[in-house]
Amino acid sequence: MTRDDLLTLTPDALAALANRGLVKRAAKALDAGTAPAIEVGEDGTVRGTFDDGATAVLPRDTDLQAASCTCAAPGVCRHRIGLVLAYQRQFGRPRTDEEPAPFTPWSPGGVDDDTLTALYGAPAVAAARRTLTSGFPARLIRPTPADPVARAELRSCTVRFLVPGEVRYAHTDAADTARHEMVVLAVWAFRAADERGLDADDIQLDVGGTPENSIAAATAATGTGQGLVPAVALVDELLLDGASHTGAVATASLRRAARALDRQGLRWPAAALTDLVEQLNAYRDRTARHHPERLAEFLTEIHARHRAAVNGGASPRSRILGSDEPAETPLRRVRLTGLGCRIGGSDTDRTAELFFAHPDSGTVLVLRKHWPVPEGEERPPTGARLATRRISGVPLRALAAGQVVTESASRSASRVVRLAPGRVARTSVTPLGSSQEWGSLPASVTAPDLASLERQLAELPPKVIRPRVEAELVRAVPVDEVRAIGYDPGDQRLDAVIADAEGTTALVSATYDGAAPGALDCLAAALEGEFGTPRYLSGLVHRSGGRLILRPLAVLTDDGPVLPDLAPGDGATDLGAAPEEDDGPSEPVDEALGAALAACADAAHHGLRQMPPGVRRRLGDAAGALSAVGLHTAAALVIDLSKAVAGDETDAMVTAWVEAQLRLLTTAELR
């Protein structure tokens, strides 16, 4: 009896189920002629006896983890891996690297519950059913000829089905205590997608639960502050009165509303309100961090998330509202690749955010560390001082720029990873080597070129309703040429234009922060090649004004990684002037959108109730410019806004402003 499941296991699949070192060691032993003696029973059980006396047994209906071996090694050992490889060589047809494996479309959703119970046990299925009852979000990647591995990204782990039609070879980064439950949930997520006729290659959906719960959370309007409606009402008052007339009382009300939303699990609207409060404080303090366009964007976001949750749409409500449970799942032995870090904070605290690529799941995770500033300390520590502080026994700098292998990590629903304290021996860090350390990461982490990254971003929902998971938009991009570098003293911002091998360009933009005063100087030096030729740059990416923009985290050069936020220095280096645009003059469409967004932001700044005549004239001019470049719908909405503010219906004013803003923001983003 031929075991097709064993013949289908690729070296990459075996490496995921064990580790790459074991696979290489087992293959090397076979190449040296030390193959086991193989016996295949009538029931399909494969038994292998090795020269060292060990005997490995692979029953037909179990995975490698549940298989047995007489050696003393815990978990999947080299004998079990060697037996699979030897079986493939003896009973399979050798396939060259150039010859693709046969592909047959399949879905893990076709596996029934009886099979799941037989494989993983009734307790695991019962635990999964409790989660299904409350509901959970999932992102599904269906298998394709280019990538035949089906994948389910759940709240706090990723499940990969390595062998088509065989769920027992599913691999997850969740620890053994939760592994079986996660696989069952992944199967049910695919089943739900199949039943709904969702057959795209990349799917996001809510599974189980009751959709009415999310709608109720978004629309409840009781006097106790439940739901989004009270927050929307506060935002509307701010919009009518204007940011310039908003005092401490209104700001405190917004802050309380943000805390109330967070307690209800509405994470993303709560975060938008928090950002809105920060913008109001920045305006009050007259700091450079206040930007009217950003404030207007946060006002729009609250309305957009409320509308999307109530009306439904392509994105699951949990991703619109951030209502995922703050679950934390222990991970098995995982390998993480450092992508850099960001230092921030205020006069009373410092925060480090370290970003890691998780190659097995093709995602980016973030580790956060917070330090309060002791009373009496004159100056909070800078990034350079924090670089030597230890997180789980490892210096921050080493973590942010290293290959991390750990058995003490847990991952939350928002892709936050935590290293358990007191388990240093189970976490090892080695420095990043060549630029290939980033170049070999999955395309969902390291974009092969800037054009493909543009396409990835174009497929995302609009920013105003996307999950506020910043790690989701962290990417490493190739750098073939640095075309221009310069500093804008007015905005305290360093801008650089980079290009890939195809000549596609992106703007790298970093703003001065007192928490990392040497960052801009270090970034300029790294891009100019002072630390070796830059090959890759990691950062948070977004699109604006028709172009790709990156907020940098690290630069990977021929000589190793450079972490600007951890660089010493006081920011006193004399940097050159900001670069001139190398793509010719701004396009009329970009100019028209920019002028319209600025006019709407000015309207929110002054207040719709008492808008100055000059702002109304700007709205009229903006509508004319939009119409002239063919954006007739946007022009009509701006005209509607201008007419609404001339009347006395406050609801009509707010509705017209939100409609215009939504159209302008999404048009500018998707250009």
C-alpha cells in the first residue's frame, strides 16, 4: 500500500513540521548510504529500523508529532524525518526542482467533523465550538499552482495545510496546548467560506457568532456611553464648532468616549478618537505635530467605521471595529527575523516597538516595551540609551536586528508578540547576515519590487476602515538607487527618493522625534552609503497623492542592519535641502485633490456653523478644479457641502462634509 501523504511531503513541509536542521541532517545521512530498513504493513503503517538501533513507526492515520520512535529525542526526531525521506526515495518518483508538483484544487473545508474528532479528539473540537459560538475573524489564502499550501490566519496564530487533502499534516505556530483547537477552527473557517461561495484566493470573513452583535455594538445609543453613536455625536459637535473652538471640556469628553469604546472592545474607533485628541492637544500647544488634514481624517474615520459596521460590506465587521477578542496564544518554537524598531513616548514615558517577520506565516509581528520615566529624572532616555536595555534578557538592539529563535513567545490577535520573562534559555538571537536575510522572506513581507507593493496596497480596503494594525503594513523593499535626500526644516522632516531595479520610485519620509534625536542624521548617512551600500529598507508603507510612501524603521546594507532610532547623536548635523520632485511637476489631479482636502480640513478647523466666507470660496474653487480634471462626482459633493453650510440644517452640514471627505480621501489613496 503506497502512502501518498508521505510522498507529498516536501522538504519545506518537513522543515515546518520539525526544523530545517533535522531535514538536512536526515538527507545527509541518506546520501551517505545509511538508509533505514523499511517495512510497510497491510494497514499502511510504515516502520523503519536504523543502523543505530532506533525504530520509527508512522501509522497511517497520525501525523509526525504523534508517530513513535524508540530514540530518546523529544518531539519529531531525525529518525522520523529520515524515514519519510527514505520512503520517498524508495517508493516515489524523483522530481527535479524545475518540475512543478501536480496541483489539484482543494479546500480544508471539505473535512467533516467526525474526521476532526478522530484526529484531534472531542475536547479540542468542543473548545473550538465554544469559540465558534462567540465568533471569530479569519483571513484565508486558498491554494494555487504557485503556492499549493492553504493557509488560515486566525486571531493569534496561522494554520497552514501542508499536504493537499490531509489535514493531519496541518502546521500551526500555536503551542501544543492550543494546536488542535486552532486547526479545527481553520477547517471551519474554510468550510464557512465554501458555504458562502467565497472562492477568491484571498478571503477575509467573520465565522460563527451572530452578526447582530457587531451591529448592536456600533449602533446602541444609550445614556451609558455604549456603542459608537455617542462618540459620533461628540465628533459631530466638534465638526460643527471647529477644532479651533474646542476647549478642554470637549477634549476630555472625547478622551472618556475613547476609553468607553476600548472597554467595549471597539479598538479601532477608540484608537481613532485617541489620535483625534492628540491632534487637538497639539493644536492647543501650537506644536508641529498638529496637521489639519490629519485631524479631518480622524473625524472621517469615526463616521466611516460606524457606517461600514451598520451597513455591512466586503470587510468583516470585526476588522472594521477591532472587536476581536484580545486573545493571546502561546507559540511553538518560532523563528523571527528583525525588521527594525521605532522609539516614541512623551516626557513621562518611553516606548519601543520592535517589528519581526514571521516567515512561516508570512506576517509581521510587533513586540512592545514600555518604560515609565522615574520622577526627578530631567530627561527621558533617548533611543541610543535604550538600545542596551534588555528585553527577556536580550539587548533591544540585538533583538531588533537579529534572527530570533524562541520557545517562550505568545501572540495576540493584533499581532503583538510577547516574550515570557524568566525563560532566557529558550530564546536565542544571532545577528542578521547578508541582505539575503530579508530578500528570502515571503513576498507578503519583502516586496520583490515597488510595483508589486503598489499592487498589494491597491487591493486593501480604504484606510479609514482598515484594521489599525500597523504591523500589517510593515514591509521591506529593495533599494537599487537613492536618487535624492534632503531635509525640510519647517516640518522637521527628512525626505528621500529611492528606486528599485525597474526604476519605480517611492518616497522615504521621516520626521524628527526627541525620543530619537539622532535618527534623521543616521538615516541620511545610511542612505548615502556611509555604512555600506543600502540594499533593503524596512518601514510602514502607505499610498498618498498617487505615490508610495515609507516611514523607515531600518536600512539593511552590505555591512549589516542600521537602526536609525537607536543611533547616538543630537540631531545637530547640517542636512541638505529637501529633494526636488524628480517625476516632473505635480499632476493636475493630485493638485485638485490636495486643494479640496485642504479646504475641507480648513472647514473642520473653523467649524461648519461659523465657516468664514474665504473657506466657502476655497470650496467653490476646489470644486471647479475637481471638475476640470474629470472628478465630477467629487466636485458635486464639494458643491453640496458649500451649499449645506450656507443653510441652517446642522445634520445636513455634517452629512455633506463626511460624504465629500470620504470621496476625496479614498480617491487620493487609490490614485
